[in-house]
Amino acid sequence: MILLSNGKINHKIKKNIKMGYNTYSLNFAHSDISGFNVCPKANKISTGENHSKKSTCSSVCVGYNGFASIHNSVMESRIKKTISYYVDRESFYNQLIHEIKLSIKASKKENLKPSFRLNAYSDIRHENNIIQDGKNIFDLFPEVDFYDYTKLVDRKTPKNYQLTYSHHNPDFIETATALKNGLNCAVVFEKLPKRLNVNGKAYQVVDGDETDLRLDEKINGKNVIVGLKFKGSKAKLKNAINEGFCLPTSNTSLYY
């Protein structure tokens, strides 16, 4: 079983090539589809969970899009990877280390910088898993860039692992905390504004759909909002707005 997917087959991730990066992703089955919950801040799909402090993102997750919406084998592969991580973690990481090394060599042959997303559709604290000589996966490759989105505001990660907080609560409390902690924050919009008001403070919005690369995006040393346009049907858009997952154009109090 191959763990890493080459970003060249992903519509958004392949945009990183124009930035000089070849990005490989680890695609787990999102939420608890596999029987294991890889998204602790998202409501579980299997039980129809509707916890007010969790995100409704599971129902509109982009993990359903692309090839996963066409070929059943794609989701089946993600489920196998997820189960492998939980039932035989040592073998899983040994395989991941091997594939990262191969990916680094392949990228260099193309004169591209290698980069990795280990949580394409998940939110696992890989930094907490010690796998070799007291080191985690990021420590083993200190010169390589890793990045991800997260809904967890309290993660402490190595310098080569950059996180972008993923906004999901209408009250903006955790989003404000993440910004205060130095993280950029990704927000889903019906239509991208130029600036966003977060608890009385204006933050510049950058277009997060131009590239998937979430590295060094601060402007003049200031945190930014990574704007992502909602992708889905009108019915799903309406539902996402009602549940607070997507910010509507009509709520002008949010924009400067």
C-alpha cells in the first residue's frame, strides 16, 4: 500500500508547482468513516453527531470531491491507510519515512522543493508521535517543509511544520485565539472579501484558492485570513451558511 499521493493529481495541490514546490499528501478517510475518528473537532458522521462546539465540516468535506466522488476505490484506499495508522503505527511510520525519502529525491530531480501535507482530510497530532530516537516525523526531516490545516488551537509544532487554523465556529472565539497565538486562519466564504473583522480587528484576506501552499503567508509580519470560496451546490451552500461553516456575503458587519 502506498501512503503518499503525488500532488500532481490533485487539482488544488498541483498549483504549488508554480511556486516551485512539489507537494505530497497523506489522505486519510475523514471524520470517522474508517471506524476511527481522525477529526476530533468535527461531528462524527456515523452517529449523526450534532455537537454545538464541533464543526459541521464532515458533511461538506472536500474529501468527498474529485476522484473520491467517482471511484469507490479512492475512499477504500483512504480507509485502509487510516486503519493501518491505528492498528500498526510502527509499520505505518516506517513506510511513511521510506516514501518521504523517495519523494524528496523525486522532487529534486525535477528541481522542485519537496513539501508534505500529512493531514489532507484529517487533524491528527503527528507531532506527538515519537517514532525514532526520541524524534517525531518532522524532526527526522528538519530541512523539509510540512504544512496543514487544523481546528485545534493548542498544537505545538516544530518550525518546519506550519499550521493554518481552520475557522468553524460562528462566535470567532477560537479563531481570535488562534490569531493571537500567531496562526493564520482559513475561513470559507460565499464570496471573498478584502478584509475580515475578527472581534473588532481587521485582517487582510488572501486568496487561499490560488495555491494550496500554506507557507510564510503573513503580510508585513501580520497574520492574515486565508480565504476559501465555498465549493458545492446552492443547497449545500445554504446549509453551510445556516450552520456557520461558510460566511455569507450578506453579513456586512464582518467586512471592512
